[in-house]
Amino acid sequence: MKVIFNIRRFDGEKDYWQSFAVPVFRGMTLLEGLFYIKENLDGSLAFRASCRMGVCGSCAVKVNGKPVLACETQISSVNSSKLDIEPIDNFRVIKDLVTDFEGFFRKHEAVKPYLIRNDDNYENPVELIQTPKQMKSYYTFSLCIKCGACYSVCPAAATRSDYLGPAAITAAWRFIADSRDEGKEERYEAVCGDNGVWRCHFAAECSEVCPKKVEPAKAVQKMRIRTALHAIKKVIL
Amino acid sequence: MSVADWFRVRGRSLQSISFSLHRLTGLVLFIYLLMHLSYLTSLKLGKEVYESLIATTVSPAFLPFDILLLLATIFHGVNGIRVVLNEFGIGYEARKAMLYAAYLITAILWIIASVAMYNFVVGVR
Amino acid sequence: MDELEGMHTRRVLEPAAWILQMVSGLLLAALIAIHLYVTHFSTHDALAYENVVERFRDAGFKAIYTLLLLAVTFHAFNGVRAIVLDTDFGAKNRRAVNWLLMLLFVAAFAYGILLMSSV
């Protein structure tokens, strides 16, 4: 059986669509299809992939309008004999399916996605104890693999290039919800600007497309309520 | 990167489409609010001016617009309550059920209100 | 990244505007339902000139209409502000957008109040 891979390509100057007929076997993934094209039909096709097991977050592409991880999506599961494959939206396209993640990662950095402690002591390190319940409160949000799927469907990120986006705000919430963290203040400040949490209007598509079910929409709402209370408390007190 | 991206449909779930419709109806209602406030100025211009405006706008010819405006208002209101609850962190896990409920309630209220509007405009005077 | 720099400033406008947008939205759901009931679904001559003027002079209606006017003008202009700020154009002209739309909100509210009290 053959499936048509209709790929939106970009060579640095112009956009164009190109179709490839790919022989498909049972259980074959989209990524294997892309490799088939690169190895047998057109070696100039560019796409990004690394781990092939849904961990590295490199291979998000848009298939028939919806962003998915190419490595974790079986061709048969898309249920179509013709697949429109495009680079994910809201990112600058470098070549074919490869997009520029520089800004996305800078936004991630901006929320300080690491444990902040006041008692850092590298000479005599101490264990930071946490109950299973405390861990459960942020665990889901820590599963993000930074694939950019959520950011690519966010209507606010589509029109405002400096919006932090669902992934970065979720990372901020992941640490705020962590009982060991002591950097809450800095993170509230980071998301409180008008390029932060206020740009979310709960289209909630981020939660729909997240391949790791991280529930970014939930994290952004929690982050926003806390940030609002924090900002207002700051003015009153 | 254009405002057309707010109204993307392909590959999107009902969640996104509701956002698009909310924004669209919001803009429609914004324009209507400006019109509404403006034509209330006629109250100051005297009874004749006001009543001639009412006679034109509250008429069978305007009924389709009224009913569409009702739909925009009811959708924006009902969907808005859903969004407010979700944004305040209430019912995230039930967001799909709330979404379907919002459409159902919108449809029911719209039918009831449209019948009432029809009776008001066309019915016995 | 230059565009990320402004975010360290503490602002109360955004959090307050967000909460008020939600609260005014809930209020409007109730107030507009009342408004539509009174004007279109109660009696057939609810929109007659005398009845409108009479409602504007009634203390209870005046209170409800004032609250409705306040909520609807805030919700509308702040909603447009949020939409404009969702774009790069809004981000570049943030201060102008904030001032202009808040000014328009106050102007529309004042216009409504003046109209109500002078009829």
C-alpha cells in the first residue's frame, strides 16, 4: 500500500508543495516515512529528528493541520491516504520541515526553569525531601519535552512574537508548584508583563495537541491566578 | 503571522473554534455597542427622531439581523461564562463537557429568544 | 532579546484588567439578560419614547443601567485592548494602546451617564 506524503517545502526563498508516494507497512511511523523519502526519493528533504521514541522533542510536524511527533505517530493512525505535512506554525521555517527554536528556548530561559534555593551549599549538599503528594502536584508539568506543538497552535503566539507561550509558562508553574523551590517571586515577575500570562484566552488548544499530555492550559490558568494575586498584593502591601 | 491565524479551523478542536467564535462575536458586539450608544443620542433630539428610528429598526425587515445579533450575544455570554470559570481554574478536567453544554445552552436560549423576538416585532401591536 | 526586557517591570494594570474583565463579563451575562427582557420580551411598547424616558428617571432602573453601562463599556474597550495587545503592533505601541482604549472607555461611560441624566 502506498500513501501520498504531500510536503510543504521551503528552500530559503520559496514555498512549494511536493508529493511523494511512500510504500507503507503495518506499524510504520511518519518519521520512518520521511526517512524513506530522504533515502530513496529526494535526499534534499530536510527534517529534524533524534531519539525516535518521543523523548527529545525534535520531530514535531504538522500533519493534516494538526501538530504531532513524527516518531510517535503511525501513518495508519492518521487514517488518510494523503498526508499534508507542513512545518509547525508560529515558528520561522529554516528549510522544509525544520524550524527555528531559538526564540522558543530563550522564552523558556526567561522563566528560570530550574530549582532556586536560598541555601545552596555545594560543600555539604543536603537532600531535599519531598512527599509523594508534593511531587504529584507538579509531576505532569515536568514531562514537557519542548517540542513546540503547544506554541504552534496558540492563537496569541501566532500574532505576538514575544508572548512567552504555553510551554514556558508551564515550566514556570512546574517550579512554582514544587515544594523545594524558593524562586517564586522571580518567576511571577517573569510572567507578569503584558507578554506573559495575560495573553492567554483559554483557547486551550495547547492541551489538545500536547503529545505528552502535560496540560499546559491548566498550568497557564493556575499561573495566571497566582500572578494576579501576587501583583495585587504587592501594590496593596 | 497574521490575525487570520485567530480563525484557523483545519486540524483544530472545538476548543480553538470556540475561541475564534468568541473573538469574532466580541468584535461584532463591540461594533453594535458603538452603534447602540450612538443612536441613543436620538433620545435627546426629541420624540419624533427617536420614534422614527425605532420604527425603522424594530421592524420585520430588521428581524434577521436582530436574530443574528441575539445569537452573537447569547453565544458570547454563555461561552464567556464557561471561559471565566475555566480561567479562574474551575472545571479544567470537565472542560469538554462544559464546552458541549455551552453550545447546547446557546442553542436552546437562542431558539426561545428568537421566538420571543419574532412575537415582539411581528406580533400584535 | 530586547522584547523580553520590559517584563521585569511590575504592573498592576494587566492583573487588575484581567480580573475586572472576568467579573464584568459575569455581571453582563445577568444585566444584559435583564436589559433584553425589559426592552424586548416584557411588554410590546417597552421601547416607546415615554417608557424609555420613564425608566431613565426611575431610581432602580437608573442604578441597573449605570452598572450595565459601566460593565459593558469597560468589558468592550478592555476586550479590544486585549485583542490589540495580542498583536506585535500592540506590543510596539503598548502605552498608546492602553491610554487610548482606557480613555475611550471613560469617554463612552461619561457620554452614557450624561445622556441618561439629561433625558
